[in-house]
Amino acid sequence: MMMMKKNTSYLVTFAAVALFAMMMMSNMSVSKAACVATELQPCLDAITKSAPPSTLCCTKLKQQQPCLCQYVKNPNLGKYVNSPNAKKMAQTCGVPIPKC
């Protein structure tokens, strides 16, 4: 009986550690996958045509805010992120321009 209780406690501990590890790995993959520049597609008109940003654009911009420095450093995206229209859009949406 004592051996079964000991094995059960090891099993519960192992399951808890395994669950915690899976949750941590899941969080890491979510944060890595969060930087997806195409998520800012609703902002395209605001950046290229100086149109007012839509509510969806502002929502997406706020979600992608932690990624903006990464986008600035990307040669293909930096010119859009640093453009005057993008800065105006960010100001309208209440998203500070990052200093990278």
C-alpha cells in the first residue's frame, strides 16, 4: 500500500511538471508566431494612400506593436514602417513610434 502511494505521488508530480513544460513551450511558440507583418494588411491604405486608419488597422497595429522594431530592421518593411504616413497612422491609433 505504501509503495502504491509513493508511485502515485511521483506520477502526479511528473504530470504537473510535464503540463507546466507544455504550457511554457506553448507560450513560447505563440510569442514567436505573434510577429506576422501580413497582420497589418488592414493598414495598407493608411500607409500607402494616407487614408485614415480603420478601427481594425489600429487594433492590428496595437497587437503588432512589440514587433515594430523587428519590422523597422527588415529591409523590405522598414521603408513602410518609417514612412510619414505610417507615423501619422500610429499617432492616430495611439501607438508610439519605437526607438530601435
